[in-house]
Amino acid sequence: MPYLPSLVLVVVGVVALVAVVIRVVGSLRHFTKASSLVGDNVGDGVGLLKARSAALGVAFAERRKDQPRVRSTDRGRQEDHRA
């Protein structure tokens, strides 16, 4: 019976280790959810920024002085220009 205190200590250590592992896994799940939400929001913002910068590039290209401006009112109706 001299092994009883050591055995109790090992069991208490295993129980404590299991409790810590369960809490760490739960925290990792919460962290994963939060990081994916942040990543989605950042990705949406980056996509919006790219779209805005592309729109500005198109607008600046249309406003260049070396290109003639086409007035949209001179085009007429689409139905009138059928081939």
C-alpha cells in the first residue's frame, strides 16, 4: 500500500490535465470563430477598397484629355441601333 499516495497524485494530475485541455479547446473554438468573423470583415473591406480604386481608375481614364468624350445623350435608344 505504499503506492496509494502516488496513485492518488497521478489521478488528480490526470483530472486536472483533462480539465485544462477541455478549457483550452473551448477557448480555441471561440478564438477560431472570432478570427473567421474578423477575417470575413477585413476581406469585405479589402474587396470594397479594390472595387472603389478600380472605379476611380476607370473614371480617371475616361476623363483624360487625349480621349474624346462621348456624350451618353447622343447614343439614342438601344432599339434604334439593331443590326
